[in-house]
Amino acid sequence: MPDVYRALGDPTRRRILSMLKDGNKSQKEIVEAFEISQPAIKKHLTILLEEEIISESVQGKYRLYSLNSTRLQLAYNEMLHYIEDLLDRQLVSLKNYVEKGEERDD
């Protein structure tokens, strides 16, 4: 399962994903959209590739990147499940705290 937090934890990577939702982009197109170096962009692309959030293909001398929608959806669902569990635990803790306070008021 991809580490969605690693993949989405950086604004540059989120911006790259936003670009790819509109269609495949070459590495050159991605680099030109940023004011950082090509090696820095390549590092971000590598992380997204490692987490399988994007995929890469070679067409001639160009590398094309595309969004891996299926993996991104799985990662999104995993993140939602994690947040849901976290909130459930917090609400149970709050409920217990409030109920203990009400017992003391009696």
C-alpha cells in the first residue's frame, strides 16, 4: 500500500499530482511549471513513483508521467479510514471525560 502521507506531504508533490489530473505530462513540462531545479523535481517524481501514485512511460526521448488513479483512490480510502478511526477514539475519550464530569456534579 502506498504511503500516502509521504506522497502528499509536500506541496510540490501535491502540485505535480494536480497537474497530472489534467493528463499526462512530460518531465520537461513539469520542470517548466516550477521555479526549482530539474534534479529537485526528479526527486519528487521518484517519491511519487515509489509510492505508485504516478506511473512513468518512455516515448522516444521523453519520459511521460501519468496519475495512477486506482492507487491514489486506495491511498485516499486508507487515509480516510485512518482519520475516521482517530476521530472515533477522540470522541470516545471526550464522551468518557464528559460522563465522568457529570458523575462528580451529582
